[in-house]
Amino acid sequence: MATEYQPPVADYAFLYGEAFGLDVVARATGGELTAEDATDIIAGAGEFAASVLAPLQEAGDREGARLVDGDVRLPAGFAEAYRAFVEAGWVTAEAPVSAGGDGLPGSVRAGLGEIWNASNAAFALCWLLTAGQIHALDAAASDALRETYLSKLVSGEWTGTMNLTEPDAGTDLGAIRTMATPREDGSYAIRGQKIFITWGDHDVAENIVHLVLARTPGAPDGAKGLSLFVAPRVLVNPDGTLGARNAVTTVALEHKLGIHGSPTCVLSYEDATGYLVGELGGGLAGMFVMMNSARIGMGFQATGIADRALQQAQAYAADRIQGRVLGRDGVAPIAEHPDVRRLLLSMRSDVFAMRALGVYVADLFDRAESDPALLPLAEFFVPILKGWATENAVALTSDAIQVHGGMGFIEETGVAQHYRDARIMPIYEGTTAIQSNDLIGRKVIRNQGATAAELFAQVEQTVADLRAVAGAADAGAAAGDEGATAGATGAVAGRAADRLERAAASARRATADLIGFAESPRDAHAVSVPYLMLLGVLAGGWMHGLAVVAVAAHDDAAAEDAGRLTLADFYGAHHLPRVHALAETVASGETA
Amino acid sequence: MATEYQPPVADYAFLYGEAFGLDVVARATGGELTAEDATDIIAGAGEFAASVLAPLQEAGDREGARLVDGDVRLPAGFAEAYRAFVEAGWVTAEAPVSAGGDGLPGSVRAGLGEIWNASNAAFALCWLLTAGQIHALDAAASDALRETYLSKLVSGEWTGTMNLTEPDAGTDLGAIRTMATPREDGSYAIRGQKIFITWGDHDVAENIVHLVLARTPGAPDGAKGLSLFVAPRVLVNPDGTLGARNAVTTVALEHKLGIHGSPTCVLSYEDATGYLVGELGGGLAGMFVMMNSARIGMGFQATGIADRALQQAQAYAADRIQGRVLGRDGVAPIAEHPDVRRLLLSMRSDVFAMRALGVYVADLFDRAESDPALLPLAEFFVPILKGWATENAVALTSDAIQVHGGMGFIEETGVAQHYRDARIMPIYEGTTAIQSNDLIGRKVIRNQGATAAELFAQVEQTVADLRAVAGAADAGAAAGDEGATAGATGAVAGRAADRLERAAASARRATADLIGFAESPRDAHAVSVPYLMLLGVLAGGWMHGLAVVAVAAHDDAAAEDAGRLTLADFYGAHHLPRVHALAETVASGETA
């Protein structure tokens, strides 16, 4: 039995209003929305998710999606939940104003993304892909396509999919063989097989819009020959009503380790009708808008699944009595056992770091719209967020099982589902290796570490801020006018400054080592994942450093703040030291 | 589709004959068996496992054990496989001579243990528990019990189980409530419920011997009041023939994340007949013999499951073509991609370290029989082997999925089963936290780090040996009489010496830090798992160091040796640096 979902409203209130030293929501919206408004939105979404989506999570896993006479049937309750989701406006909330959506700032959409995924990751994938397609069509579609398809996606009436992978074209999209042959009426006949199509067929909405990467006759080999097409499940009449079924069929449904409620389809296109999106040969660039959106979305999914597993572990550990607890009198729950407490703090401190980085990156993209100089740093963070957060989430769900002991291995307990669901995250939307190649190739080596240096400089600014906090606490204590809380804040800030400074130094060294491999690319690529993880762990430590600075500036919520200090201190002792080990690995290059 | 199982015969030949600088099998058997004989045994077991056990692994997962009208039915083929296993003598092979077994040395039983688990972990659990019970009864049972029960276990006719856990007594065995009330005939009436009983009921042998921890009337509270009982599934007549069913019933079968072929039972004892083993109140000590055996066995299971997952990943990566491989001409399989190669080397170097430590520890127990001064070090390694190897195996099976990309998440691929199966290992037979408490409490703090210092001194001896290898290679190169291989050996040995020396220094510091927490036990226990993992990673590096020294001493198999050098070098660059990060964590104690 999964525990009830508790939306992390207090964390988002802190992240929106305090963590980054100002109200990021007000900055992003020119004051139209404030952190307080955004927190209300998060609370509302959390309530919806807890009451409508979360109750379907386990049943979705047990029942799973089924293929019945060629059509996919989703688990009981999914269609009703989707209707409620649309009616509550949560699809439109994701869409930009230019596409007819609410245009919520990225920081708020980050919170929503986490909440949908935490409450029901299998369900949330539908939303995630539709949202990604909305961004892709908004960037590249003609007015006619916008009117016919984009508007229906934004309203939530139809859902979207991403069709890239083929049996012999996974990571290597240049090998795609699906053909799109032009017809006289301006449409294309699409023929080929696509695999691993998430929500590729279902019965929760009246139509599905497939965004398909395909090759046109005579197009060059490789990725340059790919174009992007919209192909609906059901054809649309000129008057906008639905017509006949398009020639795309679901030939199989995958039997997966997890996310059973999310149908993963093999789709066969048999001269299905499609419409070109953007320019011929611009397919990869067009799809990249959707992929980038999906990769950032994976960061939110990782945080969501990890937090849900953490919540279940916390609830179990708070309830379960077993053995005498060291250093505690009387009966205490296992949450008080030193090692169970370690596991819970490990998970909590990581979840906070992932959540905070998600908000930071989403907000950075918003800021980059008016200040393009920020775009490289925003894009730098995409592979880090996707790679580090999803790898973390797998480890976190494993820890959540461990907290349960033997009960964690029993399916009915419910925590094993998170472990199974999480495992796909470091694979889909580009494996961790793909993320790390993007990171070191396009974003580190190409500009000689300039963007990485920006990050390190910001981390070092936070080190200076932490030292100021520690110094002020010392000065206050010397003057005898300090309470215990400020003393603790100062001590934590001092330790955080020392640890973060050393971590940044290791990261600078690793970056120089990596750039030193520019002439022997296999050396760089053989340690690209360790390098990505290093930057992720460092970024997480930075987020905790910012939190400590914010806590010192806002001493109005002592208890809540003490929790944040504990998490920051724990992260510095248990997670951040990995940076040094990873830096040593990066320096080694490829083992001969 | 799982790939065919390839028993690691070459590795065992190396471990038995070369890795530890002498023939460990000949030493253990006074020359009765040699490394060559032992390797033949391993090869024979491997052939049996590959042809009889491995083919049932996937079907066992899919079909699983079922409870039918109160009796457990195992998947198709399990009963036939068990009969073949017994007839081939593999149960008797495990038993000591004193119990009527073959008395194979520990190093050979380590290899067998790995092989049974690699080929079919669910099946192997039956063997593992029977073997553990054989050791427990051999140590404590009366002649009558030996004759009636032990002989049937050693012949393989009956199988054994371990009955400890109850709903409110998991980690805390002192809370056990099952009662054993003496009867006039000298037997006991056992009443209570036991959960998580592995192979607690099945249809592959004619009887099952339950070893039950229970409390007697008037016994003291806590663990001191526990005694050990043998309770058969079917009662045994005075003439040794089977009689009526005993009053123990299977009330439920758990629905688990993995090892579906292994029945996990809830057993209800309703005044079932049992017989005291050893002294009243000596239950925990008696069970500890079985538990110790099972914990070491978990090290072999971890190696086995990890190696099987690795084999599958290697086979997939050697076969799958995808994308252009950096720095390689023409078409190359994904195994050549730098990051796939990293994942495979990471797994291979860890599996070798786990396998080598398993042989080392098993052999150390043999040596301790004639030299009790070695016993503390042997026992020191039990929690490390169990904790580190099983945690590693979980991570390794995750890596094996990652190598497969999207296919890894599809159940039919078969690799996800290893990921599911592996997850129980850090939990059963004592969680990692239980192992780490045993390690720091009984084996480090109690003797002020004396045993740990023995280990570090041995590691440092290997550092000196590695320096000698590096020096000899340098001298040879200077004299101009060295081939490329010896030069590479020298370079790897030099790096290994440096890395291992620093790792040992970090481990010494961490041990001193831990002992420094003696007065604040929560600080020690809050970092006990990181400390255990530190020692495991160090021990793994030591095993690789020994391998490099052995390779330098035997330059007759250059290609095979080059592989060992690569693994050692990789381990030093990718795994060993974790020691420093973990040492920093250990120093931090409990986060306030």
C-alpha cells in the first residue's frame, strides 16, 4: 500500500521566495505573479494530484496498459483522471501564451512537473510528451498546423507523442529509415516502423498527434536528411471534425520492468498521412525542441519519483518499531536508528538538491529569453539535470526499499514499483552517456570550459556568501548577542563554505583535465559520465549552499530552517565528497 | 532471452593457482587436491549449471512458485533439476567430512556457490540454506539428530530452511515470540508464525527440515531466551521412514520483486513437533553458525548474479551495432563505444574483486582451522563481503540494464530479472546496516582496530610488492631487455602501488576516526555503512593489486594477463577513489 502523496509545498515556497535571494516568480512574470501565488498554484496541483492521480498509481502498475484488438486500453480510471486533468486546466497551464496557454513561468512548471510525476509517473508521461510537442509545434509549425493540431494539444483534447526510435536507430538517429513521400495534395505518405513510442496509443483522448522523424526521397544520408512530420491517429477533416483512422497501427505493446500504466508501443506507419513541420531537412532541429523540453522534464520526473519513494520510506520508518534505538530512551521508531536516519537524510538531501536545481534551471531559461547571454549556462545544465537527477533517482528508490527491510521486496508494499519505474529514466530521452557527450562535446570542450567557469564562479560567490554568514555568526557570538540557532547556522555555513570551495576546486581541475583530452577524444568520452556526475553533485552542493545563505537571511521559521541546515550539512558530508573521487576518475581518461 | 551461461573457469584457475602467490587448494588440502583439480571441479560444475540450471532461470521468474491447496508448487523443471543436482553429488560436495560430505576446501565451495547462483539464483537458495543448516547441525546437533536429519541433508534427499523472522521480529531477533513447550517424550511443541522463510515449502524433495528459533517457557527475555529446534515438514518414524505431516502449514506465499522461483513462505507452527538442537538458550549462537555460512554465501550469490548480468551485457554489447564508434574505423559493436566500454570494465573489475575476495575469505577460514590467530581477520571479512558485494551487485545489475539501452527495460530481454533478483541481497541474511554494526562494534571498536590494522598491513605489503614489480620493470627497460608487456605491467604496478597506498592511508584515518567515536556510539553507527563500503572497496583494490603482482610473476599467458592489468588499472581509477570520499564521510559522524 503506497502512502498518501504529500505535495512538497513548503519546499517550493522556499525555492520561489527565498532560496535564490529574491522572488524568482515575480522576476519572471514582471510582478504579475508572486512566489505566494505560485505556491498557491503548487498547493492546488498537489491537492489534485493527491486526490485524483496518486490513487491510480498502484492499480496502473498492476493492471497495466493492454492491447485489445489492435487498440490500447489503459488501466481503469485513467481516462476519467485525464478528463479531470484537462478540465482543471493543467495541460493549458503548461503551454506558452504564444500557443494559447497560460504561460506560467518555468519555475512553476518545474513544480507542476514534479507533482504530476510523483503522484503518477506513468500518467504524467502523457502530459510530459504533449507539453514537449506543444513547445516544438509552437516553434516551427505553420499557421494551418497550429490551428488544426496545436490548439487541440493546448486544450488537452488531443495528446502528443514523439516518434524517433526504430529497431536500428536508437541513439543513432541518423540511421532512421522511415520514409515520407510527398503527395500531390501537399501531404506526405509515411511508411516505416517506430518503437518505444510512449503513449503511442490509448483510449483517454479522442485523438493522438504523432510527431514523426522521417526521411524524404532523395534527402542526404544521416541526420541531415531527416524532416519532421505531424501524423494524427485519426485524420482531421477540413472543417476540423474527425474523419477516418490514419494508416498507423499499434503492432505491439512492450512488457516492461516498470511504468506499466504508460503504454509503450511499436507503431507501424503504412503510408500514413503526415504533414511537414518546418523546413525539409530541419527535422532534428525541430525535434530537438521537444527533446530538450523532455530532458528537462526528466529532471522533474526524477525528483518526483524519488520524492514519492522517499515519502513512502519516511512513513514506514516513522511507523515501524523494531529493536532498541541507540542513544534514545523508550520506544522509538526505526527512523531514529542511526543508519535508517542516514538513508532518509541521504534521500532528503538529494531530493532537495534535485528539486532546487530543477527550479533554478527552468528559471534560467526564462531569464535567457530577455538576456541571451544566459542561454549557454541554461543549456549547459540540461544534460546535467537529466543525467545526474535520473541516475540519483534510481539510487534513491533503491535506498527507499532498503529502509523497508524485507517488506521492501514485497510488491504489495508498493515501494518496489518506484524502483522499477525509475530504472527507465537514465535511458529514455537520451541515455546518460548521450547527455554526457552533449555536455563535454558541445558545452565544455567546444568553448574551452567558458560556461563551466561561469558555474564555478557562481559557486565560489556562494562560498564567499557562506563565509560572510559564518563570520557574522562568529562576530555575533563574540558580542554575546547570538542565539543557539544563529550559532548553528554559522557553523553549518562555515563547513559548507569549506566543502564547497574544495569541491569547486576539484571541478575546475577535472574540467581542465577534460579539456586536456581534446586531442584524444576517446579519453574524454571514457570519463564523460563521471564528469557529468561530478558537476551534478557539485550543483547539488551549490543549491544547498544557497539554501544555507537564504536560511541565514530569513530567521523567521526556525524549525523549518533547522531542517534545511541539517540537509545541507548532511549533503556536504555524504554526497559532496564524491566530487573528489570523480575528479580523480576524470583525470585518468580511458584505461588502455 | 538470457544468454548462455559461461562459467568463469579461467578466473578460478588464476585465483586457485596464482593470484595469492601459491596453490591455495593444495595448501588447504595438504596436497590432496591441487589448483588444477579444483579448476576441473569448477569446470564440471559450470557445465552442469549451464546445461541444467541456467535454462530454468527465466521460466522460473515468469512462472514463479505457487501456493496450491496449501502446498507450494515450484516452476516446471525445478524438481527434475534438483534431482539431477543431488545425483551429481553437488549437495554432498558442500558438506564437511565430519558430516559425511566431501569436505571440499572453502575456496572451491566459493566457486561452486558463485556458479549455482549465477546460473539460477532462485534455485541456488535451496542449496545455500541446506548447506548452512548442514554446518549448523554439524556443529551442535546430538547424534540422534545427526543420524535422522543431518545425514538426509548431506545426501540431498531433504532440504533445509532457516526460521528466524516474525512479523515483529526482523532485525531484532530478541523480540521473537514463537514458543517451544517441552513434551514428556523429550520433543517440543512449537507454536508461532514465521515469515520470509525461503524455500519454506516446495515439491522438489520428500522432506524439509526447518531450523527454528523459538522461546521456551520461563526463558529469559530477549535473545538469551532463544533456543534452536529442528522441525521437519513430515515427521520421521523411529525406523527413519516418513510418517504424518507435522503441524506446520504454509499460510501464504509472498509476491516479490524478484527471485520468483524461490518460494518465500509465511509458516504457521501449530504445536508442531520439534527437537532441541544444542543447549537451551543457545539458540542464537547455534543459528549464528548457519547465518555466518549464509552471509558468506551471499557474497558468492552477489558475485554470481552480478556476473550473469555482466555476461548478458557483454553479449549484447558485442553484438549490437549502433552509431559510429569514436576512434575506430569501420563498423564496430557498441562494446567499443567509450562509455559502454567504461560500463563493462566497471562491472568486470568489480566482479573480479568480489570473486577474488570470496575465495580469499573462504580460504582464510580454512587456514584459521589450523591457525586460530587468523580467525579474527576471517570473521572481520564476513560483514564486508556480505555488505559490499551485495550492494555492488545491485549497482552492477543496474549498469547491465544501462548497457542495453531501451531494450534493458523490456522484460523479455532478461537482464531486468537480474536487477529485480539482486535487490533482496543487501536485505536478507542481515541488512547492510546489520553487517556494518557487526563490523564496527564487534570487529573494529572492540579491539581498537587491531584486526583492521592487520588488513592494512597486508595491503601495504602488496603495495611494496607492486613497487618491486614496477622497479624491476624500470630496471629491465633501462637495460633494454624488456618487452612491451613487462613495460605495461610495470606501469600498471606503479600506478596501483600509488593508488593503493593512498587508499590504505585513508582507510587507516577513517578507522582512527571511527574508534574516536567510541564514546558517542551514534556517531559511529551513523557512518558504519560508509565505513563498511570503504573497506570493501579497499579490499577489492587489494585483490587487484595481488592480481597484478601475480601477473608479473607469471608472464606465460600474456593476453589473459593484459586483460587482468586493464581491470586492475580501471579499478584503481574508477572504484578505488571512492575510498577517499567515504573516509571524508566517516570523519563527519552523525549530522546533527
